[in-house]
Amino acid sequence: MIRRILFAIAVLLLFFSCDKNMVPSGQPNLYVADLDVLRTRGKITAVTDFNSTNYFIYRGTQMGFHYDLLKSFSSYTGLDIEIITSNDINASVEMLLNGEADILVSGLGENIRWNRNIRLTDPVTVSGQVLIQRKPNRWSKLSTEEIKGSLVRDVRDLAGKTVYVQSGSTAAATIKSLNDNTGGRFTVAEVPYETDKIISMVARRIIDFAVCDENVAIVNATYNPIIDVSTIISQPAGLAWGIRKEGSELMAGAINEWLQMIKGNGLHAILYSNYFRNENLARIVKSDFYTLNTGKMSAWDNYIKAYSDSLNWDWRLLASLIYQESGFRHDVRSFAGAYGLMQVLPSTGRHFGIDVTSSPINNIKGGVMYLRYLQKFFEDKIPDENERLKFVLAAYNAGEGNVLDAMRLADKHGRNPMVWDDNVAYFLLKKSDPEYYNDPVVQFGYCRGAEPVAYVSEVLARYSGYRNLIP
């Protein structure tokens, strides 16, 4: 009997030791995958919040402090980073622990509920918490002293009031602890809204008091001048990103080394200044093309939506392609003569009976007609719809002839001519090499293959970002 028990234990130990992704006993809901595993997969998934400082879209450009930091970390590791979004911190923690995300990119402070399962990185920013409240009526006509005299400057004066905070946030933990320590004088209401919205609710007189990180509050005060953010709730402390505590030693080391590097070379200070000390941010947030507020990216959105239907495309995909081509500028012309929003050659437009230089609408129409032609061209050649999209995008950039050459090279060298990544894309890159562009199966000669390969990747990555932030 004892021998059988020992044998069973040995089998179990062998079973658990063979899989580096195996969840340790006692933590059945945790998912473990360190940086070495993620390198094998080729990407890191990050969950982050979206607001006017961390991640947003302006005129089609993805921006934000955390977004730019993630781009830097991607370059440092050599890994693509897929971004998913959530403004519910508790949901973000759950995504981290169950393996939907590998990094929780937000301003996390010490929080006892997280300490068991989440490892905090070195501080990414430093901030205290402040009270958000409205200045008195007709504040612009009052003296500084008159304004100060009407505001709460001591938390004890919040007795009987309700203070709102983002659910699960560091600010929530701070103000609840402070309230407990002062005898529960006021009510703390946790709400599932991101910080910008909570501050806006104070400004719009929906609620009277809120607490949030000071650095975010100061930015919001630039475009909500009616709010006061001067009452300190807690002194500055480090705010970090979060990773899974179990099996994350390599990831923790990589993030902390990268943070040390960008703080040392000045990049961190530049990015922080861009988003937390930038007076132009108020203009961006008030713009018609600040997408979080308006849902708009460009003056051409309605036409993009209308013409995307004829492609059976999500309009945000066509918008990503147009941004890649022209940055939504309707009058740009390339050195090769391509024109307008979709950078269509006038000769291509004439082939479809359209003067693509006559108006932005005609330019979109001509570009979409060319895309429809490419869809039909590859329809029988690439049966998988998701794969076919990559071939269509590459052909829009480099021409269908160069893509066909790469397909023939892939087939000749034993790779799949109907799969893009690591197959046809690989040989399109090779078309700048004489050994390959002089191959007898190649009919269209030399091609700077790095351009269409990057084009496909960038259009699809931006489309993913647009889906994160645009309904």
C-alpha cells in the first residue's frame, strides 16, 4: 500500500514538473507563463485602461503614456504587444490571473487584495491622491481667497458626504483606509467608471466629490477648469504595472531593467511630460477627433463607413488602411504620383472610370474599387478569409504581381503559398535578394518586400487598436 502511494506521488511530481505552464497547487485559477514561454509564442498581451492620458485615439493616431511605454517595451523585448482594454480594474486583474493578459498596465499601488497573486513592477509613475470638487458658482469672478474659503481642505469636513472612486483602484483603497482611520465620517462609493468620467461627473454636477491620482487630476483640470484638485488625500507613492506573482521572474526582470534604461536615457521623462505636463492636451480632448468623446477619427468617417460595406469590411479596417496611406490627409501626393486619402494612382482610377484626383469621395471610391478587384483576384487562390485579407493588403501596397511571385517562391521552397506569416511574407521579403528575384518562377523582378510586409502588420495592428477604443 505504501509503495503504491509513493508511486502515485512520484507520478504526480513528474506530471507537474514537465509543464512550465502548469498551475501550482493551491492556486487553481492562476495561469503561469513567463517571458521565455511568451518568446516562443511571439507576443505579449497587455491589458490597459483608456483615458485622456494612458491610451486614446486622436485623428486616427493611437496615443497615450501607457501606449507609448508599451511600444518602447515591445522594442526592448523584440516581441509584439497585443493590447486589450478594460477600465474595470477588477476585471483586468481577473484577465491577468486567468491568462488573457500577461501584463496589467495601469497605475497600481500596494493593495492587500492583490498582494497574494500579483507582483508589482518597479514604479512606472509616482503620484498621490487628491480630492476632486467643484469651485463655487461664478468662480471666475471670485478672488483666490474667496474660492479657497468655499472648498474642502480637510477630510474631516467631508462628514456626511459621499466620495466617489473608481472601483478597485489605488484611490479607492486609500480613501477607504483614511475613512476607517477617521471613524467612518463619510461614505465611499466605488463605481465602475474610469477616472476621466468620474471627474467629468463632478464638473457636470452629477456628483460632488471624488478621489483619484493627482497626476491624472491635474491633466483633467486643464480642460475642466471648474474643478479643484488642490486638496491632498495622500502623499506621492510609486504606481506600478502588475504581472502574475507565480512564475514571472523573467518578465519582472525584463520590465524592471527596461524601466531603469528609459529612466536613465530620458525617454520616460519625455513621455511623462508629453501626457501629464502638456498644455496642448486640453485642445486634443476638446477636438471633434478625440475619439473617446466623439467616436470620430476624421472628416471622412461617414464615407469610409458607407464604402466599407461594399467590401464587407469593418469600417475601422478601411480607416486603418486609409490612415496608413495618407494619415487622413486628402490632398497628399506621393513621389510615384499616387494621390489622396487612399493614395490611388490616377491611371488606376481611370481603369475603373474614376478621376481619383477630383474629390476625396471619388478617391475613396476608386481605392475601394481596386480593393474589390483584389478581393476577387485572390478569392479562389486563398480560401481562408482571414489569410486572404493579408494578401489583399499586401497587393494594395506592392501590386498583385509581387505577391504572386512570393506565392510561387513559397511553393517552390516547400512552404504554404496560401498562408501569409512565415510563408508568403517570408519570400516577399526575399524579393529584394538577387538570388530570389532572379529565380525563374519570379515574373515581376525586384521588390522592396519589407514595405508590404510591414504594411500588412501595421494596418492590422492599428485596426486592432481601433477596435479597442472605437464602438
